[in-house]
Amino acid sequence: MIKRKNRNKNVIYTSVYALGQHISMSAHKARRVIDQIRGRSYEQTLMILELMPYRACFPILKLLYSAAANGSHNMGFKKGSLFITKAEVNEGSTVKKLKARARGRSYPIKRPSCHIRIELTDLSLYEDYEGYEEYPICLRKRLDKKKSIDTTFHDSHI
């Protein structure tokens, strides 16, 4: 999905997101994985999610693929320049059942669910703009790192 509706034709939208609702797992277990990938690039996140041994990785990986496909199809972003700006997990509804026990008693079973939202931003649209103080912190770190890598590369070959 695109972040906002395109009401003003002169505004460039740089973020896309994917939202997964009613995923059958605890929000705490999904947050454990989401905290590891927040602020990283798309390719780096794919490697991390494929190698982590948690059950929460598969639905998050599907959401990441979906958000990248939204960006490349709807907005024309390149997948190599995408990185995660926001990743949040909220608690969803809990399904409550009763399990029969001995002597006519019952035992409650709770099946929690969660809602996961992953937002991707295209880094290539920010490279030419100099006044980036209002950018998110993770974006500023990525741009500073990229500038320092570029300057060292050019200085060593001159």
C-alpha cells in the first residue's frame, strides 16, 4: 500500500508499507524478531530473516516481500535502495476456548494474535537533498555511512 493518497501531484512519496493482521502468534514473540530488523536495508533483512530460527520469521518475511513488491510495482522503487524505517507489532484479538478436564472442570486456552506493519523507504530519493536534519535517525545514519564510504573510495583512487 502507498502511505498516503496522492492529492498533491507535486509531492514525492517515498514510503510504502505492508500490513499483516490477525497473525496467529504472540506479539511478544514477533517483537523479538522485528527489533532485529528495524533500520536495516532490504537485502540485509532478507538474509537475517532466512537464517533466524524463530517461527515469527516466516510471516515477517512474507510481509517484507509484500512491502517491497508494493514499492516496486506502485511507486517504481528499486529493491536495492529500500530500507526499513518503521516496523511495529501490535496485539490483536485473543481467541478464548475451554478445554475439558477431569471431574467436569474446564481449563481456559488463549490463542493470541498480532498485527504487524512494515514500512520501507527508498534511500535513493534522499541522496541529492542536503538538509536532511528532519529525516528519521536511521535514515541519517545510513546517509552518513554512505557518504563516508564514497569519500574514502574516491580519495584512494586519485
